[in-house]
Amino acid sequence: MKFVPVAATVLFGLTVPALAQDSAPVMDADADGVVTIEEIRVVYPELTEEAFAALDVDGDGVLNVEETAVASETLMAPQN
């Protein structure tokens, strides 16, 4: 039977784009509209303070929706 591979493909195919395109709600644990370093480290525990600061373009200490989208794209990209 091919139920398991199809189910895994469907689940993987639906989950990854959702995280990449709509990452703010996933990472914004307290739903306040911004992502703190503590919240993003739940998803990306290896993220350094320096890397977070580089993603925080406006320098306000949190990631807004646009910065979070860029962070997701950057952090999900394959590392060479």
C-alpha cells in the first residue's frame, strides 16, 4: 500500500511552505505581533545574538512580520 508515503509527502509538502511563507504566527508564541530572540530560538536554537541583530533591520530588538519572513527564508536556506 502507498498510504504512508503519500501521507508523508502531503504532510511535508503542506507544512514546509506554511512555515516559510507564514512564519511569524509560528514563531510568535505570545501572539504580540513580533518575534523575540527567545521565541525564534525555539525554532532555530543555534541562532546567535549577532545573527538575530543582523535580522533585526530596524534595530528595535524584535523581529516584525517582514523581518521574520526574511529570517525564515535565510535560516531555512541550505548552508554551503
